[in-house]
Amino acid sequence: MRALIQRVAWAEVAVEGSIVGRTGHGLLVYISIAPTDTPRDAQWMAEKVASLRIFEDENSKMNRSVQDVGGGVLVISNFTLLADAQKGRRPSFMGAAPADLAEPLTDAFFEALVGQGLRAETGRFGASMAVRSEAAGPVNILLDSPAAPGV
């Protein structure tokens, strides 16, 4: 599982011109599921995102989490995060899980965030989405879940 986590002043996502999810101060999280990912990866990733200290404290040190600052999270499914562009000019998306595996694990990640006490909203899995945001920092973190044993 891979996540691109961006600290934002605000973010919103629209499908067919209608806003389906938004957050104010908090995180915009693009999430991608690999074929070997499990519900354990979704739980691990949610706990990490909720507790990642990337918000500044009173001393301007990144020492607070989205939970600490009372921020929200907007989750966007994004299989292209697992693209392999090492060869040729067209990325391969073979590293991304098929939709029948990816959708329930994306939902599990989202539900685990809510279970962490976060206000979270999401886009629509598989839809063409227009994502708008205002970066804060900018702060962007690329995070991979730990590999399963033996992988």
C-alpha cells in the first residue's frame, strides 16, 4: 500500500461537477493498493497517517499530527501511485491491485481513519475525479506500508 500525504489548508474532490468530499485544514491522502496488500496494511497505514507528526507546534517544529491539530482528511483512491516508469515512456500499472481487491482495501483504510477519530471524507472509487487543494508548506510525504513477511 502506498500513500502520498499532503498537508493542506483545504482540499475538495468533484465527480461530474459535484463536490463529493472536502476537508479544511488537514491532509489530502492519495492511496494506492498493491496486489499483496491486506486489511492489516490498511490498518497500519491509517494509524500511521493519523499519527504522522507533520504539523508545526508553537516552536515551528513539525511535532503535531492531524489528530493533534483537529484536522480533517480527504482520501482519494489513485492506482497510478504504483506505476512503474523505469522502462520506456508509458508507465506500467501492473503493480496496482485490480479493482475487486483495491476497492474494499481502500474502504478499509478510510474506515480505519474514521476509527482513529478523524473527520474523513473520500472521493469515488474508480471515477474520474477533479481534485482541488491548497498545499500548506508545502509538505508531501510518500509512505509505503511494510512488506509482508517473505516479500
